[in-house]
Amino acid sequence: MQHRRSRRGRREHISGPPQAGGPPTGPDRPGGRGRPQDTYPLPQDTCELAQSYANQSLNYGLRLDRLLPCNAQTWELTRQAKERFASQVNGRKVLEFRQSDLSRLIKEHKTRWEAMLNDYREHGYEVRSFAMHAASRVIVGLGAESVLETSIRLHRIYGFPIIPGSALKGLARSYAKLVEGKDETDATFAAVFGKSPPDASAGQVIFFDAVPADPQRLQLDLDVMNPHYSQYYQGGNTPPADYLNPIPVFFLAIAPDSKFLFAVASREPGLAQQAQSWLQAGLQKMGIGAKTTAGYGLWESQQHQTIAPTSESIEETREDSEREKKPDSPEPIERITPRIERIPAQVLDNSRNPIRVRLLAKGYENEVFECYGVRNLSSFPPGTYIWVRISEFDKKRQRIRKVSLAALWRP
């Protein structure tokens, strides 16, 4: 330890250089004598403020981005930081938004969001809004840059989860293209989503960010991915074997039953209605965000409409409901080709991985296939209908050999 004389003749400590494998030490550094073992990688005065006020912060985005405690000796993140400050509730680790100040903030943000929609209406837009609640865990922004390896999309200022309008527009477009077979040659598709070069044009529908509808029904669950063979996947000569240690990777997800508000707007009423139809169908049948093939990202409809219904809209809704007869099971496919994008199937056995399924296709009624790509077995009980894709096809015999999970089937 070095010393120097101050202008008043007192001896002052000077911190030494950083030690290998750890932060600098000394009485004037976090982690020195009299300091807690957990600290923040911040300047001393800022660190003291963080230690005093971090636990009072209700902005989860701020805590996850800037206030992650680490060990004062090794700089490694604490387990509390890795588990995203989640608390134990009914056997699960969750983040809740029921604190009075945070609940009030979410309600006021919802009020401003609805006022914005009303302003669009006053300027001649057809605005269609609806509410849905999560039918499974939902992860949007999992791959965003983060020191925690995984991330989640939170409001930049307030720290509660949102779903960006860009993601919703992409989902609606994917549903229209993959399920209904639409593309830019279709006039309605091009009008809703726009066209790509060389005949580029902007879409005529606005997709708004989805926001929480009720703080009492908003919750983030702590989930985990548990890769067992990380050394094998990283390359080298290590074979995948049971003696390798699993490395849990935590991430946050919007909990089931969390309620959100969605909205689209256009100056053309027909385009707004079509965009809403594609978006709702995509949320219910395809899911949004990451891990949708494992059953994440799905939503269910709510009986909620913020637009005052007119006699015309009531009549349209009645006609739509009469036209739409939801089947109890998917229609079997008459002919299988190697280029078919997905095939309906029914789960027969989920007691082990890969699960066993029966294809709903002519010529495959009595065959049982192993279906790969399923991670959460409990989400696929026997009798569940799913979509599968062809993983291996015997061109000589014109028969399917292997299949993998594509998505859940929804009526």
C-alpha cells in the first residue's frame, strides 16, 4: 500500500493496481475493509448511492441494465443478479408489478396509450383495439444484447414489459404469408404491409406497441435453459456425455394469464380490420417472440373492445362469427410431398423425448413417428394437436422418415 502526504500533513491511502482475477483493493474501494462483499462496478460515490437505493428501485429495466450486484473480490455477478431479483411466490420465482407506485404508473401509461388512439380516431383513422392474455410464457427480446446472456424487451423509461409494434407487424405478416399463402402480389397484403424494392411502398396500417392492461395480472416468471453439453457445442475434442456439468441460463418471460392491449390503425377501415384479423390469428396459432416451437408465445382472446361498436361493426362481427366454424381437429392432408411446409399431427406419448406422434395424413394412419425439437414435455400431453415439419424424406420410397415440431395447432 502506498501513502502520500496531504497538504495538511495527513497520510492518505492510495489504492494499488488491480489484482489478477479481481477488482482493485484498498480501504477506499468497494470490497475493502468495512465494505460488504457484494458491490457494483461503479465509481465509489455512485456505488454508495447504488447500495443505498438499488433495492428501492421499481424500474426493473434500470436494475437489469445498470444495477447488477457482483462479488467485490471476483467481479462475478451474484446469484441474485443472475436470477433477476425474482422473489419466491407459490413455488415459483417471479417479478410482480403490484406495488402501489408501479401499479399507478402502469395504469397512467395505459390511459395515455388509449388517449393516443383516440387522437388517431379524431384525425380520421380507423382504430381497432383488442385485449388478449398470455396462454403460455412469452419471451420477446430474448437475444438482445445483455451482460446477463439473455434479455427481455422492457419499456425503456418505466421498466415494465411491452411488445414492440414491429414484432407484431412481423407476426401478422408471417401468418398471412405462411398460413394463408398471401404475398406482395395480393393487393390487400401489399396495402397492409407495403412492398419491397424495386416497387417499394410503405404499408398503410400502423401496428402499435402492445402494453399491459392490468398491473394485477402482470407478472414475469424466471425460466431457465439448461444446456448439458456446452463444452461439446463450443468445439474441441470433448464428446457429449453425462459427466459434463449442466450450465443453467436464466431468463425472464411474461407469465401466463398476463393481460395486454393491442391496436392497429389505418385510414382504410377494411385494411385495419384485415390487419387485426391476421394479428389475432398469429398470436393465437403461431405465437410471438422466442421459443415458439416449444410452446411459448401463444395468446388467447379477451372480450374487450375499446372502440364504441356501431351497428355496421356489430353486423360484421355477427357475420364473421357465423362464417367461422372452428374445427375440433385439423383437416388430414390427402397427399404428402417433400416440399410441404408442415403437417398436422396428434401427440400419442409425451413420457420421453422425442415424443411419439401420429401424422394426420393419408397413408400414415397406422404409423407412429418420433417428433424431435420438443423441450417442455408437459406442454404436449397425449391428444394435443400440433404441426410438424419433415426432417428426413425417403425420395426412393416417397415416405417420411423423421419429423420435428413446427408449432402448436390452434382451431
